[in-house]
Amino acid sequence: MNGEILALMSSLVLVTAFYIQGQAYYRAMVDMQAVQSILIATISSYLAYELHSLDLLLLAFSIVILRAFAITLFLRRGIRRSPWIREGQRGVTSMFALDLTFFSIATLVLYYLVLSRLNLSVEVGNLSTLIFPFALFFQGLFLITSRRSTVAQILGYVEEENALILLGVLLVPIPLLVEASVLLDVLGLVVVSSILTLQKQFHERVEELMG
Amino acid sequence: MNVNPLLILLTPILANVFAPNLRVLKLASAASGVIDVVLLALIHNMESPGFFLLDRLSWTFALMICCIYLTSTLYSLGYIEIRGKSLISEPLYYVLLNLFTATMLFTVLVNNFGLMWVGLEATTISSALLLTVETTESTLEATWRYIILVSAGITLAFVSVILLYYSFGTLTVTQMGGLETETVKLAVLVGLLGFGTKVGVFPVFTWLPDAHSEAPSPVSAMFSGVLLPSALYIAYRLYEVLPQPLVYTWVGVITALVASLLMVSQTKFKRLFAYSSIENMSIALLGLSVGQVNGALLLLLSHAFGKAGAFYACGELIKSAKTREIREVRGIAWRMKATSTSLLMSSLAVTGAPPFGAFVGEFLIMRSLISKDMILQFSLVLASLVIAFAAVNYHVTSMVFQEGEMKVERVPKVMSLVSMTVSLISLLIGLISLGVMA
């Protein structure tokens, strides 16, 4: 039962990632990132209850405050001048179809060639749950490579970081000091990025940087 | 003498207290560099590891960081003039420079893989805006590539941190080892790719030439001289957990070869030196993975000063000739004597010409490759060294000696002085090490 609850919640996290990949409007993408972070915080709270771990509960609070709230706020500020703006490039839907293929292959390869060969065990649920953070990680990478806009690429990076938190929570909760520092680091990076978002929203080839 | 590493770490941060007054902030930044170098030089007894790890290895990296921080701060006094459109103000430039140094020091001094990761990621946050001193289309694009590529790569390194914690139940560097499982092996290899993004290993080095060429020269010097080695330091600490010499050496060899081949076709002098940094880091990685730690450290130390000298000389050229193109810089031997001397010396230093320190370091590494029967790796690295030497020195000598039209403006003397001094230090390191070997 525990494993099924975890798998259900983790798969919802992936659904949010797919929504972000298939979405062209920035505001909706940013908001879905907040939903994704809240879902991860919920998983952390559930495991905190199951394992009687205060650290996991504190982590859940930190995720909600720093990621679901603060990062969303900064990203929204970055696009405040034109909240209706959407991805400039064509083919967002085609990329989404390509992403589903990439995602399926990467997940199968990862599970059968890597995860099943490592002697890993989890305290709650079963080993196959670990596929979700890895899939989310690849989904974040794909979002970065498939889009040209600053906002979409930041969201890809935040998705990667969410994947790491999910992996840590499911496999072995790492010390809170490290986890909190990671959350602050990501927040710092998003703040710096949102400054750049105001200056440059799309990324094309620049002749000066060739070679 | 015992010195608390926290003191070394806090010194550049404390300089930021003077941020409201630019003149005092500049002085305080330079003074904090001097204080840190003196503090590190005074250390004789290494403390037993606790929250910080100060052994010979981390001491050498910390000393390198403080020296280049000091010279870059002094050079900035003449180089940095922020007027008009810029994302950052001049006081903010020094504040970020100090924070950037503190984050690098934290990375090499802390005794915890998780916090090392945090420190390395913090170097990106503190240094990203330093690239935007001249806010242009290309600097903004280079800054963005730096942020997104490095961060996406380093994220992968955190998978390695999680796997290490799962295997050992701790992230303390000095408490790891003695466990040879597939999970630990995977952690070390994933860590190489993740932290390697910031070292500039193949194929994840694409951010590096952009960031190095678009950053202001004192920042390029810090990037190349000490930021890349800081990431290399973590990759080596990870390697010590469960050595994977085959993968590490081949990553080093392939990176050196690719970087040296790319150097041949460069048309901008700062990009040329950026590719040279990739080549030098890969050879240092190779040295560390074949157990030639002294050779690698000597190479890194000499490279830090040599490359700082090269980027400082490039800064003088950009400021006086207003160009970054190799073909537009001609005959500087007669027009800018001090700049051309330091440019020549530093390019010889970073390409491993005798008697510079890089030559001694590379010689020791190559000797180790032969002694370990790594003949194929030896041959490929030798070819890379020859190509890199020819490419850099061909371009530099054409800039220095070839006749041609060129207008130059005077640059502040402090810039030439710092540039010349660091090039001479690189030579001095070589002479001392040759003396010790003899």
C-alpha cells in the first residue's frame, strides 16, 4: 500500500513535468513548477509520517517556502512585463512528442541497465519508485535542450533540482544542513537568472561566441 | 602556527563591510587578499580534520585562490571602469569578487562532499553577474550559457553525492573509503561528469570558452587560474574514494586532444587561452589519476600564475586596442613593450616551455605515464602538447612580432605591473622546482 501511494504521488510529479514540456505560455509553466514542488513536499511529509523523521518534515516546509513560493515569485517577477508572453519558437507540440519517445527510452535503459544492477534498497515502497526521480531528471534536461527561452531553461534546471530532492527523499534522506544549503543555492541561482530574464528572454546563436 | 580556516574564509567577506565607500572597498579587498596569503603562508601545522579539511592538498589550492584573488583585485583597480549601461555597479563588482573568492575557499576547505557541491554551485551564483560588466548581447548570452550549462551539469554531481551518502552513511571526506561496490563506482563516475562540467572536461566544456572570453580579464584570470582547479579538487577527492584510473585518464587524454585541436582554428585571443585552460586542466586531471600529485600540483600552480598573466595581458590589449581579434593585433613588441613581454612569457608558461613550472609538472606527469606503461595515452598527450604549444605560440608571436597597422591607447601602469609580476612568478616556480629536482 505504501509503495502504491508513493508511486501514485511520484507519477503525478511526472505529469506536471510533461505539462511544462507541452506548455508554451510561461505563466502557466511557472505555476505548474510550484505545483510540482508542492507534490514533492507532500511526498516528503508522507515519508516523514511513515519514518517518524523530523528532518523530512522540515525539508517539506523548506521546499514549500523556498521552491514553491520564493522561486515562483522570482520567476513571475522576471516575466511581469509581459505575463501573456509565450515560447517564441515553433514546434512546441512536436518537441513534446519527441520528448515522450526520449523519455520512454531513457527510462527503460536506466531501469534495466543501471538501477536493477545496483544493489539498492529503499525504506518505504519498492525499488522501481526510484525510476521517477531519474525520469524527472532527464525530463528537466530535455526541457533545457529543447527550448530557447530563459524561463523555460530555468524551469528545466529547477526540474532537475526537484528530481534530486525526490531521489534523496526516496532513497536516503541526506543531512538537512546540506539539503537546506542546496535549496538556498538554487534560489540564489534563480534570483540571478531572473535578473538576466529581464535583459534577454530568448537565446540564439551569437557570432561573437562561435569557434 | 595554527590558523583557523574560518578566518581565511571570512577575510574576503569582511572586506564587503566597506561596500558603501568604493575607495575603501577597493583597499579592503586588496588588503584581504594580502592577509589571506600571509595567513596561509604562516601555517605550519595542519589541524586535524573537522568541519574543515586543511591538508597539503587543500592548502595548495587555497594558496592559489588567494594569490590570484590578490592579483586580480590589484589589476581590477586599473581595469574596471563601469560607466553607462551595465548590469552591475563598480562597488557590486568588488563585493561579488570577494564573495566569489570566499565561495571557492569554502569549496576547497570544507570536509564534506555535500557542502563542497554547495560551495561550487555558490561560485556560479557569485560569479555569474561578474561576466556582465560590459553588458552586451554576447556577454549576456555567455553569462546565460555559463549559468545554465554549468548548473545543469553540476546537478548531475549531486546524484553522486546522494549515492555516496547512501553507501557510506556520511558525507565527510576523511571518513570515506574502503568500500568497493558498484554504487560507489557509479558515484565516482557520475561525479567526474558532473564536477567535470566545471573543470571543463570533454564533452561538457562548451560553456568555458564563452565565459572566459566575455568576462572582464581579472575575472577570466580567476576563472581559469583557480575556479577550474577548485572543481578539479573535488573530482580528485572523489577519485580518492574509489580510484577509477582507466576512465579518469582517458577523459583527460581525449579532452587534451580535442582542446588542442580546437586551439588551432581560434581567431580571438581570449578564446585561444580559454581552450588552453581546458588542455591544462585535462593534463592535471591525468596527472592526479596516475598518482603524480606533485606534478599535477606544480602544473596547476604554474598555470594559475601563467594564465592569469596571459589574461591580464589580453585585458591590456582589449583596453588599448579595443579588439579581441588575433589578426587585428600586430607588432605590439614595439608599441606595448611591457604587455608584449608578459604576453610572450605567459604563453610560454601555459604551453609548458622550459624552464617554466608547467614544463616540470608536465614532465613529471609524462614520466609517470611511461612508468605505468600507458604508451597510447602518452603518445596522444604528447601530440596534444605539441599542437597546443604550436597553436598558442604561433598566434602570440604573430601578434607580438608581425608588422601591421594598429592604434593603441595607454593603459594604467598597475595593469602592466601586475601582468608582468605574475608571469615572472610562473617562471620562478619553474626555476625553484628545477633546483629542487636537481
